[in-house]
Amino acid sequence: MSKKIIAVIILLVFLIFFGLMALKGSYLKGSSKKLEMTVDRVNAIYDYGQEAYKDQQDDKALKAFEIIINEGDSDDKKADAIYKSAVIYEKKEDTLKAKKYYYKLITTFPDYPNLEDVQKKIEKMNISDLFSPFVDENSSSYVIKEGDTLGKIAVQNNTTVELLKKSNDLTGDIIMPGKTLKVPKGQFSILVDKSQNMLFLKRDGNIFKTYNVSTGKNNSTPVGKFIIEEKMVKPLWYRVGAVVPADSQEYELGTRWMGLSIDGYGIHGTKDPSSIGKQATLGCVRMINEEVEELFMIVPSGSEVVVVD
């Protein structure tokens, strides 16, 4: 092969090599420009969603925020989009979707500001859904049969008569065969944390609602695993051998009593709301009357109560 042909081949190889390098550089430059356009577009969509949110154009805001949640590269903007989506669905009274986004915010961004307020919003919707007559994923419809009573249905479904009446807008105990009732699903339990003076109501192991409580002076509330053995409305109170009726100024049990499987201890109301959040009792768990009445309605006898230091 002549030197001239070899030189031509080498030249062609160099031309092909540098041509490929030029094409690669052009492609990378174009890709970078395309990436920058994508970021700019996402930011523009976020700004659009913010304006729509301020103008209460909720559907437009939701569409924009969904793009930010799925494609955005800023955690702050994602968290804001999740929160505002939840607020919109809460305003629409779509509590299922609102709670979905609030839960997503809590689990994805545990350092989000005002997370306690978000938790309170979830708990408020939990109670609202529980007391509502509408059947959802956490309840079922029950067709009343001949011979049924509210007490019988409550026992069969591990709930309370009070909750059945509340969630079905019943003012009395009479029920008619063939009619349907909303019946809650799931198992409620209670955790009391003495270190925080907090009571956590759980459903199937997940926190459903939290309450501030008082526990025993000098850490006197017993720790361990108990069950609710008795539930009473304004029971007689025995103090140093004397009977104290509910209308007495000395009565300290409030409006409800839930006795535990340890003699002399229980969860009850109070006439002194200022004591809540402190170690102030003789060993019982004390609650605001309105809140112990709510808890009394939800939790059936036999429910587990765990007390920890």
C-alpha cells in the first residue's frame, strides 16, 4: 500500500474522530439547555399554583401542585405544595384526600414547621369522620335483624352503644329491623405517657387522637398493661370511708369514669381543668370533662390501656 493511501486513511480516521467529538459536545450542550428549561418550567408552574391558591382557584392550584410534588427538585416547594393540597381538600370537605396529603407531609418531611398543627388537623378529621353518618373505609353498613339491640350490635362489633348512636344520629335506643347502621371498624386502645402527661388514643396501633392529661403526684400512676373493666357516668366516689356524690363540691371524678384492671385506678374527668398537663392526681389519669366524654364514647370495655414512664 502506497504512503499516499495510508496518509488519506489516517486523515479520514482523524476527521471521523473529531466529527464524533463535535456531535457529542453539541448533544450534551443541548441536553443541558433542555434540563434548564425543565427546571424553569417547574418553577413557573409552582408560581402559577401559588397565584391560583391565593385566588381560590382550587382545581387549577391542585393540578399545578401535583406537578411540583411529582417533578419538583426543591424540598421546600414540594412540602408547601403537599400542605396546600391538603388544605384545599380539607376545604372541599374531602377528608380522605386531605388526610392522605397531611400524612404524606408528616412522613416525607418530618422537620416541616408547625407539624404539631398538622397532626391536630388530622386528629380533628379522624373524630369528624368517626362521628359522621357516612360510611367510609374505616366503617361498614350493618342491616338490623330481628332481635337486635344496640347493645348486642356494639358487643358483636367491639364498639360502644354511645358511638353507634352518635354516628347514626340516633336520639334513642329503639332500632328497626331492615334499617342500616354505620358500624366502625378497627380496634381502639390507649397509651398513657407519664413523662409527657399525654394520652394517645390508637386505632389498630396508629395514633388516632392525642389528649393532654394529668397523672399521679410523685410518679404514682402505676405502669404496665391493663384493660378497661368498668365504665360509669358520674359514679359515687368513696373517699376515706365516706360517699361523695357527683353534685358535691368535693367530687373529683368529673363526668365519666373508666376503671382499670388494677384496683382503685382509672381514667376520669375533673372539676379542675388547670391541673391538666401536670402530675397532680393520687394516681389516676385525669382528663378535661369534654374530652373524657369523647373518649368514653369511643373506647369499649375490655380495651387495652398501656401506661409507660
